[in-house]
Amino acid sequence: MAAPGLDINRWTQRAADAASSGERVLAFGMKTFADDHGTLTFDDVRSGITFLGIIGFIDPPRDEVASAIAQAHSASIDVKMITGDHAATALAIARQLDLALDPRALTGVEIEAMDDATLAANVRGTAVFARTSPEHKLRIVRALQSHGLTVAMTGDGVNDAPPLKQADVGVAMGIKGTAAAKEAAEMVLLDDNFASIVSAVREGRTVYDNIRKVITWEIPTNGGETLTVVLAIILGFALPMTATQILWINLVLSITLGLVLAFEPSEPGVMQRAPRRRDAPLLSPFLLWRVVIVSILLAIATLGIFFYTLDQGRGLEVARTMVVNMFVVGEIFYLFNVRYLHLTSFSWTGVLGTPLVLLSIAVLIALQLLFTFAPFMNRVFGSRPLTLVDGMMIIAVGATLMIVLELEKLLMRRLGWFSELRD
């Protein structure tokens, strides 16, 4: 019951004004009881309260959250706020964070009045869910999933366990989170910072890209070797490589170039790409095409070097040494090409690589010099010393291979044949 002379509309408007500024509003009142009143019940405070006033306080979002939300949006990740706060307060915070161009809110009361189909129709266009209960959170997650979306949900309380379990990726708070929430979640956020989730997305995309790079780089090595040997067997000419030389190629490439690709930094624009589909294969059509075309090009280059050396009458051992070095040099140039699957490698960053890349190439070159010129390696692997002209020719062929592959990448992008290369 309102106190005499109390202007309800005025105080309601002031509370709404404070909430619209992002403040959480609490109202205070008092009621006097006799000393022997005993236990205080809800019925005791349903009436007779003297209104004292309201207070507004702000729990501002962290400075890095707005930037993290912007990064999420650029990566085609939609961010929604589910809170128990007043809708006006939640909308004010949403505007501060640029959660949406024109954020719209649904309250728990409105969600209660919707069936599942109606909620599903409204959930994607809603950025803020206010005055919600744990049951509402569960329905919101299911409504988003009904559109085929991958949903990540954060929570910290015991009542958050069901929606955390329902979400594709449940993320529990590591500091404020309860044991029940952590048990139901797939991940625990140790610093309770939303920006860490966006950083994890960036790192996850980088790791995924690097796995694909290693596979895309590694398979053509074996593919080119296999194609070269198979052609030699079918056409009946001398094998361009011995078994021990093939083992040498696989060994030195794997411990140098193959290893360094796993630690590549993020590609430029990694957070400007849309998330991959759930059913997207690890080897996309573009990468499968890449495996085939690079295997063929490596086989053509090595066989060309092989027959050219034999035609000069320099002997089978020298020709095989040329082939081994051609494989290694070709894979070095292909490494620079495959470091950027989505962009051109013709840039200073692409050409210079990272310190780890340059170190691995230096180690590989040293090993190849031993393979080619060290007498004990000549005896073990049947290799022979080469001339400076031989080395320059091999490098020229390797550079040509990279140019061809860069032009192929540009052509595929211009034609739009593969979706992952489209702008």
C-alpha cells in the first residue's frame, strides 16, 4: 500500500531512468514492529511499509569486453545477454557494448507466454533476455539449436547446470562457478572473463588451420614420391630414388618443416571468417585439389630433373641426388605457399616467415649439404656431390613451383570454385 502523498508515477519514472542508464535499482522501505513480535514473515511486509527512497549502482562491464564482442561479431559469432536484471538496465549495458545495432529485449514474463515455436521465431532477433529464470535459459538454448546453430552457454550457478548441459559448449565460471556448473560444462573459464572465450576461439581456429596445413603439406610429399616411383615401375625406367633415400626425405622433412607448421601463428583475418559448418571435413574440396595438383607438380619437377641429369650422362647416382634435393627444395617453397591457405604468400611476412620457420629451413639445408657432400653420407645413401649450377637450377624449379601454386590459388579465388577462398 502506498504511503499518503507518495507519487508512485514519479518514483517509477526515476527508477526507469536510472535503469535506462545501466544502473541496478534497489528500493528501500521500513516498518516498525513491537519488541515481542517474534518471527518475521512475508505477510508482515505486504503492507504498512514506509518508503525511504531508491538507490542506483553500476556494475560496469570490463573494458576489454566491448572489443571482444566486436571481434566475435567480425567472426560471425552472435552474442546474446541472458540476465536477471531489469530489461531497461540490460538494454543500456547492451548498447554500451554494441551487442547489436538496435538491441531488442525479451523478459521472462514474455518468454513464459510463448510456446516453443514462437520463442524459436523470436530468439535469433533478440539480443537481450531479461528477468530470466534457469528454465528460460534452457528454453533459449533449445530455441537457438532448433535453427541448427552451435550454441555456447556460460553460467555459474547450480540452476545453470541444465542449460550448460544442453548447450553444444557449456562454459562454467572458474572463480564464481559452483561445482555443479563446472561438472555440467565442457569447459571452465578460469578468469571469468568473456574476452578469454574470444581468445580461445582465435586459438582454436589457429590450431585447426595448422592441422590442415600440416596435412596439406605432408600428403603431397608422399603423393609425389609414390607417383614418381609408380610411373618408374609402370614405364620400366630406373627408380629415381632408392628406398633409403625416400626414408631420408620423409625423416628430414618431418622433423623440420612438418614440425614447424604446427606452431604457425594465426593467419591475418582469422577472426573475419565465418565459423565452419559442423559437417565440414578436415580435408575440404580445395585441400583435396591441392594435394592432387601439388603431388603431380612435384612428380613432374623431379622426373624432369631426373631425366635431364641422365641425358647429360652424369650417372644414376647423381640423378638420384638431384631428385632428392629437388623434393626437399620443392617442399621448402611449398611450405611458404601453404602457410597462408586463404591469402597470398607474396608478402614480406609470407616470404620471410617466422624465426622458427627460418631456423627449420637452416637446419634442413645443413642436413641436405651433409647428404650431398659428406663422404660417409654418400656411402650410406648412394648420393653424390653436386655443382653450384645444379643447386641454382633446383632452386629455380622450386621457385617456379611456388609461383604456379600462387597463381593457382589466385585463379581459384577469382573463379570462386571453392567456398573457403571466396571473399
